[in-house]
Amino acid sequence: MNDHFFAGSYGGDGEKILPESRMECKICWEIYHPAIGDDYWQIPPGTPFTELPDHWSCPNCEGKKKDFMVV
């Protein structure tokens, strides 16, 4: 497997999304909604996806942040 990201995914490029963009895990379809945040990782409501820590992963399946897709 190579390091190319899935077509349509975030891929780590914050310029592709808006601060209020909802993001979906390509593995389990978990949605990260900035207005809600993430209880599992203790991310407060109002945190844009681009401001999540680099080590953040899907709270449901541990999918990588770079592989999330814009909803």
C-alpha cells in the first residue's frame, strides 16, 4: 500500500475545508462535527477539524485524520 490518500479525502490540506465543515471517516462513516467536538478525545465544541491535534484519530475505529472526507 502507498501513502496516497483516498480520493475526496482531507489528506491534511486545511485549505480544502471550512472551519465549520463536517468530516466523515472513510472506514466507519463516523462524523466529526465541529459544533459538537469529540467527547472521546476531550475536544471541546467549536473546534474546527483543522485544529484537531495531529495524533487525533476516529473515536470509533481509529481511522487516521488525513483520511476523513468532507460531508
